[in-house]
Amino acid sequence: MPIIPVVLSIISSVSFYFWIPDLAELTVTENKMINETIEISGRISGPVHETDQKVDFIFNQYKTNTKYQAVYFKNGNNGDFGNFRYGAQCTVSGTPELPSTARNPGQFDYRKFLLSKGITHQLIIASLTDVECDGASLFDNLYEIRSNLIEYVTTNVSPATAAWMNALVLGEDSQLNEDTIALFQRWNLSHILAISGLHIGLIVGLVYFLLVKLSVCTKEKAQSIIICFLPVYAFLAGGAPSVWRASMMVVLFLLFSRVGLKISVTDVLSIVFLALIIFNRFIVYSVGFQLSFLVTFGLLLSSRWFLQSKSGLWTVLKISFVAQMLILPLQIIYFSNFHPLSILVNLVVVPYFSFIVIPFLFVMMLLSPLAIFTPMMDRVFSSIHPIVIGLISKIDQVAYFPFVIGSFSLFASAVYYLVYQAFMHNLQVAKLKHAFRYGCCLTLLIIIVAIRPYFSPVGKVTMLDVGQGDAMVIELPYRKGVIIIDAGAKMSFENKQPTDAVYQQIIKPFLYEKGIRKIDAVFISHADTDHMGSIPFLIKEMNVEKVIVSNYYEFDRTMLKLLESSDTPVIRAGFEEAVTVGRQSFQVLSPDSDRGTTNENSLVLYSIIGGKSWLFTGDIGNETEKDIISNYPDLTVDVLKVAHHGSDSSTDPVYLNQIQPTVAMISAGVNNSYGHPHDEVLTELEKVKSIIIRTDKKGAIQYIYEDDNGTFMTYLP
């Protein structure tokens, strides 16, 4: 064993253990300066981003070297942002705020995202007069050139073509249709939209061809031009980790070849890896950084296997297979799912983009100053490319059945890569029987991770924090059933229709993290948006076995049409009826008659879960509560889902004195305009000695149980 590489590896590992920051240690929970205006001096240490709503940039304070995410909300005032430039020295007056944090399992954590960049606070700027800046850096000039190029493309090319050109040539994908980006994400094609080694290779090849093959200059001068141009292009392309990785590798190879130093590709990759971490110790938390180096390293190690193929098509299939297998654990960790057919889709789509779209758009960009070529090339692209995207969409409609697995532990990831290494080694040395065995082991490992819930005796009841609304998810032990009681949504101010924001940002990520794609039953308490607004999105994307409502629930036409088209049966549960889902029984305590309003007609359910009696109440009011205890004079409850988000129109003292809830769970939005939960309700709950747990204070609330014993936990401390 070579001793020098081993020693260097140990030294590097120990050094970076201390160099790379622990995000948990950076976490700031409280600061005496929060919500107080402060004045600080520093410099803008990153590009300035401007949208229709805001302007933001990273601001480094001189005195403490603290990083802030400075934000100015326009509020209709565009103003003059000419002095907001990369490298500018500024004095800023603003209000420090803690970034928003995830309040539910699986939800995107913006605070953690900023911490991964070394930023602990946002700095909210109230007025442009609160910022005085002067100067700029060379980097600002490069970003200004990039902005001008994006604007030039947007102005001189049709919108659809400009969106793709800006994305694939300049790394600016904000103009791409959101549905297209989501489509590429679903099929693991996002790497195509991120400028990487493929793009850099095409650029180098194109520049080399134009300069050398057309006898514009010598080979040596062409290399010098490439060495100078690639770092500049990395900035022009947005400076993503994948771009820097590919650009630096090419530059290093050219520099080493000039001095006659022979060095392996993996060594160059390692040098670039170490250099980027030394330059920015937070970069290891970037998903793009992780995926770029993991895939590149894996492809390099697999090159011997690729070279064994005589067919170009078979080689492309191998590359696609290796790339997908390499990122599988990270794909599951970050997105909770993967699609096996994505390997075949990549086989078709990647060559199309690699050999047709990307070269075509690069050439079109270079020829754009010659106005005669731009319209013709634009028409060609606009007529062909939508057809290909349409075909991918058709595949998505008929064949999108992702494997929703949930979490993938660090231990499982380590085992996966060890087995994968053995699998690839045996493939390369043509020991196919051994490779087949290791392949079976990989498949078995994924299956074990996927079926863990079906062997777990642990059940969970989760009240998700969906703001001013209700959403509860019940996971029965051994995955005997997944039951949802209500799934609220926010209302669009434009058309007064439910938006998919709560579903996409909270409910779906939670279900995916738990490995849930099949819902055995959805109970809808009543027809208010804050209780059922996300259910149409659930039905469209998930496998919902049935929807259960009261006899007095009225569906609108859109919902009825959706239920019919999805073949989702509707069950109406009557008063005193018992509804069983996966051996879990729910008894209907109300409504016993048509009470005239949606709130009072809320479906009230009683069930024994994890050794505790539960009462799910929707938005019933005081009169309905009194009728319930009149109908059930012996009713007592361990856990009460407090009605109507803690409004004083519910939770009557007489009702509470009878049911005597041990735990009261309240779902209410943070600083909601209704003032929920009302003080009167909290006082009455305290009188009966209920333990009050609120989503507006603690985020998602979970009851985790096994047999008849369980514990309540909150997502926020």
C-alpha cells in the first residue's frame, strides 16, 4: 500500500473535520438585536439578485465578519439600485430577523439553507435611503456582463427559445416554465438544466475547433485562450459548483500538460475538490456540489467498464445507469423518491440535449450578432424542441410511478456504496455472476429500506402545521393504514380558489418523507377551504382509496368531477355509524341532523388510538358540543382536537367539564388575523388541567405510540 497517499488522506480528513463548520453550532435561536434597527458597515460579498418583489444580496459585516442576507422589498417602488453592486462597501441600516424555519417534518428549511451558506440572519432594509454604497469589484463587472447577455437574449430571441438559451448557456433557468422544471425533476433530468462538465466539454471543443481547426491560431495560443476564458465563463454561467468543478479541471489539465506533468483525472478531481472546500468551507452542504463530484468520481472509476462496449448506444446506457445508481441514496435523502424508468428516459433525452440542443444554442448565441441567422435558427428550434418536451410530458402522464421510499439513513447509505463498489468492480473484471449477486444485494437493501414501515410496530398521529387550517395524518402500526383527517389550503387572492402551496410545501413533503403514496382514507370534516382545500391535489397525485364525509356534506362540481375521473369512491358516514379503516375504528358522534352551516355540520369522530381516546371535532360550535355531551353523557376524552382553531365560539366550559381532555391540540396560524386561539378558550382548558399544545407555538405535533403507550412530541422545541 502506498504510504504517502494514505498519510495525506488521513491528514486531509482530520484537517477538514475541523475546517468544515457544524451547522448545529451555527444555529441561532435568539438574539437581543432581533427586531431592532441597527447600523452596520461591510461589503456586498455576492451577486445582487433582483426580482419584481425584492432585491437581495449577501452582506459581510466588517467588525464581526457576520454574514447577513440583506433584503429590500420593493412594495411597488422600483427605485435606483445602481449602487447595490458586488464588492461595494456599504453602510446599511436594517432590522435583523431570523430566517423562517421548517415547522413540519420534510418541509424545506430556509433557515438551515442559509446556515449552509454561513448566513445566520436576514437583514430587512426598510428604505433605499438606509443604504449608502460605494465602489464595486471585478466580479461585479462579470455579473453585469452576464445580466446584459441574459437581457440581450431575452430581447432578441423568442420567449421560449430565450428561456432555454439562458438556462443552458448562461445558467439562468428562472425563465423556464415551472411545469417544465418540475417535469425534469420528476424524471431525474435536472442535471441537464445545470451547466456542468458536458457544457464545458462542448465549449472547449467548439473553441478549439474554431481557433485551431480553422487555423485562427496555434494550438498553444488556443490553450491559453481556453485557460483564460473558462474561469470567466464560470462566472457568466452563474458560478454553480458543477461549473467550477468542470472548468477548473480543464484549466488544471492544460496547465499541467504545459509543464510536462502527467497527472491522473482522479487526482485533478481531488485537487479541485480540496481547493473548492478551502476557498468556501460551506460548499460541502451544496447539493449541486455533492452530486457533481459524486457522479464525476463514479464515472471516472467506471471508465474501464465503459470502454469495454463497442456500441455507442450501449456506452450511453451504461453511463446513464451508473449516474443514476450513484445518486440514488442522495436522491432519496433529498427528495424521498426515485424512478427506475428514469435511466431509460435519460438514455433518450441526454443525447438529444448533448448532441443537438446545447451545441445548437451555443452556436446560435455566437451567431446572434449576425441578425440574418437568428430568426431562422429560432424558427427551427421553436418547431422541433416543443415536440420533444411534449413527448417527455406524454411519458410522464402514462408512466410516472415513482418509488416513494422515505428516508435513507447514513448507515444504509454507507452499506449501499460499499456493495455498489463491489458490484462495479466485478462488472469491470467480467465476473458477471459475482456482479449479479451484489446487484441483488443492492436491490434487497433498497427493498428493506422501502418496506421498513410494514414491519414497524410504531404508529403515529401527526397534526401538521398548515397555518390557519387543519391537517392530520394517522399512520397505523405495520402500515396497516394511512388516514388523513382534513387537509387545508390557502386561498388565492386573485381568483379566490385554493392554491397548492400548502400541499406542495408541507403535506406532500411530509408524506414522501414517510414513504407514503397510498392514502387508505381521507375524512373531510366540512367544506371550508382551510380544512379541505388541499384534498383535490392529494387525489390528483396520490392513490386515495376513498373519501369519507358526513351525510350533509355538499361537493362542488369541480370536486365531483375530480372524484369521478379518478374513480375515488365517496362514503357518507351517518350519525353513530362506525367506520373502520385498516382495523382502526372511528365512530361518528355528529352531525345527527342538518344543522344549517358547514361548521356545525362538521364530521366529529371518536377513536381509540395508541391507548388514548381521541375526539376530532372540525369546526363545531358550542351548541353542537352541548348536543354531543347530551347524546353521550358518559363521554370522556384523553386527546381533544380543539374545534375551530381555538375560537371562542367553541370549546364550551360545560362540554370541557364533562369530557375532561388530558391533552388539547390546537391548530392555528402564527399571528393569525383571527386571534386564534382566544384567551377565553385557553383559560377554560387550563381550568380542566389540559396540557395545551399549539401548532403556532410548536409546529407539527406528533403522538408516537406502540401498543397502548405513546409520547407526544413537537417539531419545534
